[in-house]
Amino acid sequence: MAVQGLPGWLKPVNRLVKVLHKLGMRPGTIHLLSVPGRSTGRLRTTPVSPLTVDGRRYVLSPAPESDWVRNASAAGWGVLIQGRNRQKVRLEPLEDVRDREKVLRAFPAEVPHGVPFFLRIGAVTGATPDEFAAAAPRSVVFEVVAI
């Protein structure tokens, strides 16, 4: 099952989440990730929900064609923001599908509020760890390493 483009409601929701962060409200596990744009080099910010698996932090996307993923892949770094805390990070893509499966398998338990998004965009057909792991070949996972 491939993600067929991102829904139109996503950009306005992302804008709202960014405003809530600026006001000091942090919904769920959501952080902001700023990465340099491929063309301009200016930081572009998107909401992400980092998760920790075996003591390592990750961010992921079921939409490898999304701008933030392409920018992060090109730059290899970003700034992870939670409230007033900003941390420059290296973003290392997991190439091995088995490594991505392990992270995706943990997603429903670690980021339960993110499960409906995966369902709505057609990235998974159900909310079980196995169904998330099955999305690994079509998903991008970055390990987030402090620098």
C-alpha cells in the first residue's frame, strides 16, 4: 500500500501545531524539526513525533516524497525543537529495512496519537505493530543524533 500524496488538510494542521508550540503548548509527543531547504538553505519547520527505541531516537515519515524528508536527506542535519529547547542534530537515514521495521513496529505504542494519521493517509491498514512494520519498505526513518 503506497501513500497517494499528502492530504490537503495537513499544511493547515501543521501551521496550527507550530503556532501552539510558539504559545508554549506542546500537543502529545510532537516536536518541531527545522531542516535547511534544498534550494534556499533557509530552515523549514515541520511537526514530528520522535520516538525512542533501544535508547536511540528516531523520526519517521510514511511519505518519502514529502519536502521535509527530501530536505533532511539532502542536508543530513536539523534542529529539533521542543518548547524553548533547541538541539542541533544529525539525521541519519536507516537504510536497512529490518532496522526501519523495528522502529515502525514500536510506533503505535510510543506515539499512539500518530496512528490515526498513518491510517488516514493510507500508509497502514491497521494499528498493530506488525501492520506498521509492514510499512517499512515504503517509509523513511532517520536516527536523530545530537551534535
